Amino acid sequence: MSAVKLHIVVAGVLVLCAGCAHRPAPQAQPTPYARPDLEFAGIKFTNRSFHGMETTWRFTLTSRDERPAPLAGCQWRLDLEGREPVEQAAEAPAELPGRDSRQIVVHYALPWPEQAQEIVTFLGRERIPYSLKLTCRIAGPGEPLVVSAGDSGSLPLPRLPTMKVTGANAERFSGQEFRLNFEITLTNENTFKVKVRQIVYRITAEGHLLSEGRLPVEEDIPGNSETSYEISSGMLSAREDPSVGPLLAKPQVSYRLEGEVEFGAFRIPVADEGTVNFPR
């Protein structure tokens, strides 16, 4: 090989090698984060009253990676029967530490009727079915990691107090006069106290109106308890009202006690019935 050709070959090799020296080495791609776990951890009902209630759902987000991962946020959607879906951001930390857990909290205040008597109709539902879905995003190498969890059930509304006749007796004072006496019990099955203003009542026997009136109360019934009150028809006389005379001839009569109980701004209808024996 001539000296000229050898020079050209060597120069070409040098040029190629020079090009190799300036070519950047391929960089290793970051390893994507391991997918974390998102699990439902519980539900709690707070501030329950006849004026509103709040619900808190808790979820646990657990890392399966050694590295801390930036949390791009969490979003929840709540579907309540009879209402439009609600979507909002959840309370969430900015970062999920490696091999650790963080709580994600969802707060929701149930919309409440504004009109007093609408509350009675609303609470008459007793429970509202719901479905909740929480979605969290982990930002990192490659596509964001998306994890979801949910809960479903029914929201227990505050319970309307109930009234029941727990005792009834008849007193005969002569062949022409008598009185019906009742013990009524109001039951509060809620965890909060209930303010009772008054009881408006009407007493009938065998379809005949005997008495009606109001019983002022103005007291609280503690949560998960009951309170009893006494109501009387007052003295009834066949001499003054001949229409009640036939009742005295019967060994027992059927009665009905009905009316309304006033709890602050609203009232609920109540009624109970039974039979009472006349003393001979």
C-alpha cells in the first residue's frame, strides 16, 4: 500500500473515532413508581341535628415504593339519590413518603331544607342511598399513576321523635260523669337532645270528640331516651252532653289520641289508639 493510501485510511479512522468520542452516551430511563394502594378506611357522621348533618369519609393511601412520590391531587364524586352529583377536590398531602401511608379525607355537609315543614318530609325518608368514588394521581416518570377506591351505602338522617300511649284508664264518678286519663311517651332515638315546646291533642272515643287542648312542655328530651306526660279528657257529664251517655253503658270503649308535637320551628303529627275499660 502506498504512503498516500495509508494516510487516507488512517485519517478516515481518526475521523470516525472522533465522531464516536462526541456522541452522547444513552441515559438510563427512571423507573416508574410502584402503584400505591388506596383503601376505604371508615365513615363518620357529625353535627347531627334537625338543622343539618355532616359526613366524613376517610381513605388510606399506601406507598409500595422506596422513593417519595409527588401527589398530583385527589378528586371525589358523590352520587346521592334524588340529587345532582357533587365533584370536589379532597384534602390530600403534596407528597406520599416512600413505604408509608397518608390519610385522604372527604368532607360533605348534607344540604338541608330551608322551610320548617319541609324538614319533616325530608327526615321522613330516614336514609339517603349514596355512592362515593375517590381518585388520586401520582405524578412521576412516565404516565401518571391513577388509583381509585369507593364506598356506598345510605346516610342515616336524624329520626323524628315518636309518640305512643303507654297507659290509659277511665274513672267513673257517678252514673253520669267520667274521665279518661292517658300517659303518653315521647321517644327520642337520636344522639342529640330534642327541644319539645308543646303538645296539641284531640281525644275521641267511639268516634265522638271528648276533648282537645294544648299541653305546654318547654323541656329537652336527652338523646336516646324517652319522657312521659299525662293528658286527661277532663270531666265529662252525660247531663251536660247527652251524646256521651251511651259511652257509659259500655264495658269498654275504643279511643284515639291524636294531634301534633311542636319541636322548635316545626311540628310532627302523632296519633295512637286503643281500648279502655270502664270500672263497674
